[in-house]
Amino acid sequence: MSDKHCRTAWSSYWHWLPAFAAGVFILAYADFGPTDDHQILNSIFQGHSLYLIVFPELGRFCPLCFQELNLLPASTRSPFWFFLPQAISLLVFCYCFSRIIVELECRLWRPAVLLTLLLLSPGFVTIWLRIQLCERNFVVFLTIFLLFFVLVEKGRRSMLIPALAAGTVAMYFKEPGFIVIGVFAATHWLLQFRNGHRRWNWMDFLLLVSAGCYLPVYYIVAFSKRELTYGAHSGTAAEFLITLAKTAGNFALNDPFIFFIALPLAGWRAYRILRTHVIADPMFDAMLIAGATYALLFFPLNIFSVYYWTPAYVFSVPAVIHFYAKNKECARGYWRFSKKAVALLFAISVLPSGVHLISYYKYVPINFNATVDFIANDIQQKPHEDVPVIYIDSMTPDAASIYYDSLNIFLQVRGGLKAEQFVMRSAANPVTDRQLRTHGQELAIGDPLYAAYYSVIELPPTVAPSAGDYLIIVPQTTADIDQDYLMRLQQSCCDLVFSTASAFAVPNLSLKILLKLAAARIGLGESMGKNYFGPPDYFVFVRR
């Protein structure tokens, strides 16, 4: 496709509308949230660098994750400047991804429609509305790499070094990066060789060298020193299979495009090339295999989150569009059915979940900061004979230490309280008998190894709240929060002194939630509680 055609394709306002709309939305009412943004307050705000995701004890090695935030000065306190790199990276992703579609002449979908569908999916919503997720920049640099690679294949040899640089940088955002790029380069080279192109391919060779260099670095720095394996399961084989079935079901409902189209199509193309000697398409077949490889890596790990498969879309979407548009066999049989099934699942599962997460990731930070401001002001203004104690309702200390830690740091940094002005304490025992320490060493507030690996809560013992103590209900609670629950607290022991309101919150009406609710109602699954359509607001009680 000529440069003139590409410029014409991008001259339309509509191609940029989804990108600009999403970028503006990221910056609108941006605020730090309770999940992991306390690390920013405890590092950059204090003049220190944000931590590296290099955890040898867990086998983690993602040294470039969100390190661009360290370029911001310590005096920068506005959330706007921390979300600005995300908005910029979104524009870069949208341009590069749409340019790939244009360059490869995948005309089945208009770029604006395609981008809108992607940006409304749960995974893409999450990686662009949360600050500290490695997948975001991994997706961006994969997209930049693939665009440069396509340009090299179309004769733009000057793009070889930028493609190699982008691919190499992408590997250091996520551990499987070297696998997916290595598989892509090896498959592309082998299929070219199979088709009779015997020439030396410097692009593929250098990518394989780069991936090969990453492997010993990762092994020496992290993998060989691991004491716990990320995603490891210690149960029986039957328990592993049950979890695997749940993992597969979650991916099927969250990413039906990858699960029902990209993965089967990659397998079908591999079979056709290996067994029926059909002529391979090196570029698109390599993209399919690379995307499928990345997606399949999560099944041995047996872990799921809504954003885990987002990088697979970079490779899979252009390839699927190409084969559906150019291959007549994709117009009938399973492929015709899968296209309709995925469209239906997007409408009843993906889209409702994505829209719900948009409202969730906007409301929760705003409400959390309002709650922090109230508690800090209340502690400073009211006289206290004893140091006030803060409890989070129905949150066990080992499973919820991140929320205790986040509230602790926000009260000190945002609220202006001193550490000796309040105490965080749990009234609930840990759900496990594991000591809340990592390898025998207590960890300090702000350490990035949170959740099940440490806690800032005073333990032991667990102590019930006494008069004057604060009891907080948070959206992440495991309790069934409704008006009856709130009324019982007020009648029995507590006064409600503060609450937030989310007037425009969107409930989660996705198929996944409805299926889990139906299974629980007939006794085939765990109880969904009363918060299945969405989390509660923040409520602050004071013990009488």
C-alpha cells in the first residue's frame, strides 16, 4: 500500500475519534486508587525511585515496568501527570495498531470500529485505567515492533534497527515476551524457508539473538533463585484440573475472540501447513502462532485475570482478519459459527464487563480519596484519649494486607497524619496459618511484595474494635453489604459517620456473573453473596 494511500486512510477524523475519546477519558477525574498506587506515594512522592519488578524469590523479572514514572519529579503530586503517559501510550498504540491493519490491507474492519471494540473490552479497560500494570507498555511496544517489522518486510530496510529495538525493549516488560517474539521470528523465518525463500533474514536472526540473550539473564537474575513459583498450585491433580477448567471458562467468557477464533485458527493453520502442504503465509501464520503461544502459556500456570491475554490481540487480530477476508474456507462450517458466537459473547459478556470496569476504575479512586480525607480530618480534629484504631470490615489480614497498607500510606502522605496518630489492626484471623512475613524477614510498609506475602497489620493478636475505633467497609469486601447489613451495624454497635455515593456506577450484567449466580442458586457453585452485580461504596463507622 502506498504512503499516499496510508495518509488518505488516516486523514479521516473518525479513525482518531476512539483514541482521542479514550485518552481524554483516562485523564478526566484521574486519581490514585487503593490497589497499588500507594507505592507511588511511598516512593516518588518521597524522592525515591518506584520499585523494580525484579523479585528473584518469585521468579519475576520485568525491570522496565512503569519505570517511565520515575522520570517525573518528586514535586509532581497531581494524578494528571501520572496518567498522562498512559493517555499518550494509548494514542501511540491506536496509531500503530491501525497502521498495521492498513499496511497489511486487512480491510474487513474499519480501524475506528476495531479500536472501539478493543478499548471497551475488560482487559484493555484495565491496563489503561490502572497505572501499575506491565501489560500496558508490553502491548504498546509489541505494537510498535510489529509495525516496524511489517514495514521492513515491505522493503523499508531503514526500519530494521527500530524494529529490533522495540522488540527487545518489549521483552523486558513481561517475562513471556522473549518467548512470543522468539516464536514469531522463528516461525516467520521457517515458513519463508519452506516456501522457497532461501535468503538470509537478518530481521528474524537478530530477533532470535535478542530473545536468546534474554533467557540467560532471566535465568541468572530471577528464575534460578526462586523460592516460590508465580502461579504455582500445591493441591491435588484433581484440584488442578478443576482450577484449569475454571481458568479456561474465565478466558472463554472474557476473551472469546482469542479462545474461540484465534486459538482454533492457529491450530487449524498449523495442521494444514504440516499435513496437507498448503502454502503458508509467513507473516500472518507467524502472527497467529505467536498470539496463540502467548495465550496458551497461561494454562500451565493456571492463572487468570481480565488483562492477561491483551498482548495476544496485537498478533492475533490482524491475522484473523486477513484469513477471514481472504480464505474462503473461513466463510463456512465452524468458522462461520464461531464468528457469530463471538459477536454474541461480546455483546452479552465482554461489553457489559468492560463498561462496568470503566465505572469501577473511575469511581473507586475518587471515593477512596474522599474516605481518606474524611478519616484524616476526623482524627486531627477530634480529641482522642487513646490512639485511634482503624479496622477494615470483614477483610482477613493475609488476603487484604494491600488494602490496609494502601490506607495506611494514604493517611500519612495524602492525609498528613503521622504514623503514631493511628493504628491499623484486624479483628479477623488470617485464613491460613502462614506467618505474615516473607522467608522469616518482616517487611516494611510500602514493600512491593504485598497481599499473601506480608502485612502491616498488628499481629498477633486479633482484637475486637472498642469505643472510638473506626470500622471501614470497602468495595473489595467479602461480606454481603446491603441496607440490612448497614442497619444491623448501626443498631448493634456503630454510628455511620461517612459514606460515598456512586450515582452513575454501572452494574456488572455480564454472562459470567449471571452464570455464576445461577450456579450458586442451584448449589453447583460458591455463594455469590449480595454484591454480585457490583461492589458497595465506602462506609465509615465509629464504634460506640
